[in-house]
Amino acid sequence: MKRTTMVSLIGVVLAAVFLMTGCGSQSADAGLYKDGTYEGSSDKGIHPGLKVSVTVQGGKIAEVAVVENQETPGVGSMAVEALPAKIVEAQSTEVEAVSGASLSSAAIKEAVDKALEQAKK
């Protein structure tokens, strides 16, 4: 019985350490970018040539805007409307794709990643 309790306790302590480490890295990432406005593009969507503008303020993603696209209205346009806000909220492109618009979502994420590459310190 003691061994089971000890193993459980070690598991809880390790989980807490991993959680704290994850939270710490999120704070460190906040200052990875130089302030400014950056552009990126992708051909991964239904149609090539999707372009985004990413604004960085205080080292964080302040705004993402899709400035040029030819994605399918009513389908890809759902990703164009919804994904930029999700990326700003998450401070990352590691967000879920918009259901039914996976190619458009992939294009937006790739374009934002390309823009953020230019913004890295």
C-alpha cells in the first residue's frame, strides 16, 4: 500500500512540475517578436495567394488580418473570419482548424507562421 501511495505522489509532483514548466515557457514566448507589421503568404488554400498581415505590439501578436484571398465564399471565408482572432487569443498558430475549412485554415496558419518568422528577435 505504501508503494502505491508513493508512486501516486511522485506522479502528482511530476505533473505539477510539467504544468509549471509549460506556463513558464508561455510567458517567455511573449517577448519573442519585434514590434511591427509583417506579411506572410501561403498557397495551401483552395486557391493560391492567401496573404496575411500580422501586427506585433509589446512582443505579442496584437492583430492578424487576412488581406488577400480567393477562398470559397461560405466555406473558406469562415476560416478567414474566425481564425485570425483565435490566433491572437492563443498567441500561436497552434489552434484548431475551422470545421469544413481545413485547407483555408492551413493556409492562414502557414502565412501567419511566415510573417512571424520575420518578427523573431
